[in-house]
Amino acid sequence: MKRDSVVVSPDGDVIDCVPSHFQPAFDHPELKGQKPLDPPERPKGYENTEKVAESFQLWTDSGESCPEGTIPIRRTTEEDILRASSVRRFGRKPRRRVRRDSTGNGHEHAVVFVNGDQYYGAKASINVWAPRVTDQYEFSLSQIWVISGSFGNDLNTIEAGWQVSPELYGDNFPRFFTYWTTDAYQATGCYNLLCSGFVQTNNRIAIGAAISPRSSYRGRQFDIGLMVWKDPKHGHWWLEFGSGLLVGYWPAFLFSHLRNHASMVQFGGEIVNSRSSGYHTATQMGSGHFAEEGFGKASYFRNLQVVDWDNNLLPLTNLHLLADHPNCYDIRQGRNNAWGTYFYYGGPGRNVRCP
């Protein structure tokens, strides 16, 4: 891959500054020879009041960034690929019969979701922690899902948030990530920029890089704002990070059902429980503490919104809560003026009531 310059992050990541037209997305036959699109119109009701920390990723702590016209790409190492369960599956979520109300393949959730309408986007601020992940092939993530199709083989999803994944990254740092699939995680889609699909347009954000700072128990709290929405003009799904930083877009042609709209939006946490020692994992979700502990102790999502057909940001109505194993990880929802619709979620995993 052609690169203009290289930044070495304090956590050991190597960030290559790659000319934007050489990024993996443009290997896709439908994108060959194209240039990234201009910024789309943001949803109505969008207020850019959030103040995002200038240095929200470790690799930029020294003040370095990639030059205009390039994008930062976290370099995949030989060790990254060797850790994967197979080279062919590298950068993909484990295959599973996806049903959000079940725990296929040891996947456990504590989430809120809305369905029964047509959705054109979602927005939330997500509290950032570094939960413990006890097994190399487990992960802990907190994310937004934009979903369409049935929960069969034709499931389409767009996903963004933070994750701790020793298998993917070789450490326990929470990292900003994206994901997409058009066939229920089988053959299409990938994390971050590990296949052709997502088109990055930003030179300041490295997808897959560690997020810094992170929240601490009874200490300072940090969150990241994320918004995914469908550009009314071209139909592509755009991603925004923090206060107004456009990361890039998923081209509409990648999808079948999401080419039109989403039928479900979901927010919350997911872990993998591999039961590698014969009992429930002690992998944590969120902060590793239950929802009832509240601010500064339990992890939260705040200011949950969805985007409607007319590109309006709206509060959530008819919200459903789902915790697969509430004795291991739970969820509590609330509403107030400052945080709009919010929830606390998470837990420690293995405990007396979660054997």
C-alpha cells in the first residue's frame, strides 16, 4: 500500500498516512477510480455543542496527524493475523446465527432497541472504559447498530462504537471501530478498513486506534459522540465522530436492505462468553459494574436519537430493553433534560449469581 508518512503511537501502533484514493475501499470494483464524496447535509435538529477532546486517540497525543489528502490507517502486523482464528476470518466477526434476543455462540447483550418503523440514522454519546477481557478470543464492545433485513442470512448491519479485542488488536485498550455486513456476518463485511467497503474521508481519525482518555471508577468520565445517518442526496450512510468530525461513509451499493432504510436501531453492550474454563467468563461489559451503580461507576449511553425519513433527529419512542443474562450484565433506562433518553448498562460477568 502506498504511504506518504508514518506515525508511531505510544501504544505501539504504527499509523500509515495513505493517499485517500489508495485506501482499501477503492479496491472495490464499483469504486475503482472514484474519489471520496463531498460532505453530506447533516440531520435537522443537529446541534454541534459537544466539545470533543482534541486528542481523543493515543497516536495523536504528540500532536502528529496525517497530511491533507491522506487518511490514517492502522497497520496490520503479522502478529495480528497470526492471532486470528483463521487468516480468512481475520477482521470479521465470528459467524453465528444472529438473533438479538438469543445468545448464539456465547454472545451476550445488554441493549436498548427500537423497531417497527423506518429509520435513517442514529446518534448517541457513549461512555468510554477499558473493561477486562479474560480470554484472547473474547471481546467487549459498546456500540450503535443500524439494522435491516430479517435475522436470517440476509441481515444488513452498520455498526460503530468502541471495543476491547485482544484477538484483533493484541491488547486491552478500548478502540474506535466500525463494522458492516450484508449477509449476517458470513462472507461480506469486516471491521474498520480491513476490507473494501467503508470510504474514509478524515485525516485525523484512525479507525481501530486506541481511544484516550478513558473513564475511571469514581473518577473523571469521558464519552464519544457518534452519529450514523443516510445522506438524503446520494443515499450513502455517513459516520460522524465527536463534534462534527466526518469519518467517512458506507456506500449504499454495499447493501441490500440498508440501501433503502433501517428497520431497527440498537444501542448497548455485547461480549463473548467462551466458557473456556467451563464456567461463565469474567470478561466485563461497560465499566465492569452493574447499571444500578449509576454515574461515575456504571457505563452509560446518553442523548439517544434516531433520524427519520425527512432527515430529522428525533428522540426515541417505544424503547425495548434486553439483557440476555441480567445476573451477569444488566441495563437500566432513564430520561432527563440534560441527557435526553439515556441508560446505564454492563456488569462483571462471572459472579455468585452468574456461574
